Amino acid sequence: MAKDASNGDNHVTRKPPPEPSPLRKAKFFQANMRILVTGGAGFIGSHLVDKLMENEKNEVIVVDNYFTGSKDNVSQWIGHPRFELIRHDVTEPLLIEVDQIYHLACPASPIFYKYNPVKTIKTNVIGTLNMLGLAKRVGARILLTSTSEVYGDPLVHPQDESYWGNVNPIGVRSCYDEGKRVAETLMFDYHRQHGIEIRIARIFNTYGPRMNIDDGRVVSNFIAQAIRDEPLTVQLPGTQTRSFCYVSDMVDGLIRLMEGDNTGPINIGNPGNYYRHLIVDQEF
Ligand SMILES: O=C(O)[C@H]1O[C@H](OP(=O)(O)OP(=O)(O)OC[C@H]2O[C@@H](n3ccc(=O)[nH]c3=O)[C@H](O)[C@@H]2O)[C@H](O)[C@@H](O)[C@@H]1O
């Protein structure tokens, strides 16, 4: 699904990224790559951590406030010499020395992001500013997990990255949709103004182990209803489509984006769209 979505002028005034700080070079020479994962105790974040930890040259630091994530998701790494877990809210500055930042921290499903919309906006805006400030200070490359929801209620199907979206700025979902859109804007402004190395992924529906069963998203809804022997909720059969990506494929996509040369934004998801009633037929 990847495409160059420069929208005309994203790459025009790119400056070279700043040098990594001498402090990091001197102090952390043992590990080839020190990687920060915000939201690393969440569903996708914890699978990303598992994959990054497979590489013995990586040292992984997880920062999470456990709003929707859980220590259980990373319990297999607690005590490992290359792993560190910090309870921290990204809306507060973080002083740390790292080479790469995967910035995932954000409530991601409607139930949770609507629960405290002001906090959701703060996490997206102030949290992303803080992570970009950190990236600038230490010369780290930063990847933001944005979302397919930046396309809002799209007027074109399927949406490629050059589509600017159709988003309600004042609705109850805006804290998330517009929050992620501002986060993307901040990423590109830091890139253009300060030469920060950025990567932006727009994540589509993802499923797999550790997904939150009660988060109100379609796969978890179906599974939860099936387990509870309840009728499955299918809205307007035949009209609602979704794509579904398995979490290990999502994580591979995120790592390849981080390691590659394309800033994004890049859609990451399953390119096939499925009607909700077909999912039910196939899975149950
Ligand atoms: O599908 C997507 O678009 C989303 O995918 C992932 O979200 P996901 O792993 O599905 O959701 P969670 O399991 O809720 O993970 C989010 C993590 O962020 C943490 N978080 C949330 C809010 C906050 O203020 N700070 C913070 O650290 C949560 O505790 C949790 O561990 C990414 O983390 C989101 O940034 C992305 O928007």
C-alpha cells in the first residue's frame, strides 16, 4: 500500500539530521541500537518489542502509562539486561538517550479515546511534541504510528496516502482523528525545520494475540460476542468493509519503515477489504 504521499512540497527543504549527541556515543557504545517504544505495553507495541528484542544488538526501553496497556504484555522481558520498562506519561517531557523512537502511545479504540477526549488530544499533540523534542536533542530517528482514521469519512475508496481525508473537526471522534493529523503535521514541521529524521505509518485494522477484547473494535467485538454466546453485531450487512492485518505483519511493516529511506506517510494494513458479514461467515 506504500506510495509517496508528499502532497507536493514535503521534501523540498529537508535539512540533514543533527548528529547524535556525544553523550549517547560515549555512554551507550555497548549496544548498537538503543530503541524507545512509547506505548510499548499495548497490543501492537508489545509485539513490536518482542520483535526488536530478538535482535541481540538492540536495547529496548518501553515507556507506557498503562492507560490501555498492561505490564503483562511485556512481562517476558522484565529483568532482561537489554530491556527497561518505565511508567511515564508522554505528555510530560522525557530525558533519555536513544537512537530510535517508535512513538505509539495513544488510546487507540473509540471506547478509550472518547473516554477522556481532552487527554487524548493532549497525548497526541503534547506527547508527540515531547517525543520530537527528544528526537531533536539526541538526533534520534522517530516513527509515529498514525492511523487510517486520518482519512475520516473518506470520499474516495480505497484511500491512498495522497488523499487528504474528509474529517469532522468538531465531532466526538475528532480528538483522535484530528489529534493524529496534528501529530503528523508536527512530525513534518520538525523534519522541515530541524532536519529530524521522521517516519509515519498509517495503521489500518490489526488483530492478533493480546488485543483488548473489550475495546469495541470489530474483530474483538465479534470474538467477545462469540465467546459469550451473544448474537454478533453486523451493521448494514453488505455496506461496511474493513481490512484486517495480522499483528506480526504490522510489526514487520513498522520495522521496515523505520529502517528504510521513505519518510511516509505510508498506509500499513492488509490491502484486501472484507465485508463484515463475510468475516462472520469465515470465522465462525
Ligand atoms: O491502530 C492504531 O491506529 C493504533 O495502533 C496502536 O494502538 P494499539 O496497540 O492497537 O492499542 P493499545 O493496546 O491501546 O496500545 C496503546 C498503548 O499506549 C499506551 N498509552 C495510552 C495513552 C497514553 O496517554 N499513554 C500511553 O502510554 C497504552 O497504555 C497502551 O499500552 C498504536 O499504539 C496507536 O498509536 C495507533 O493509533
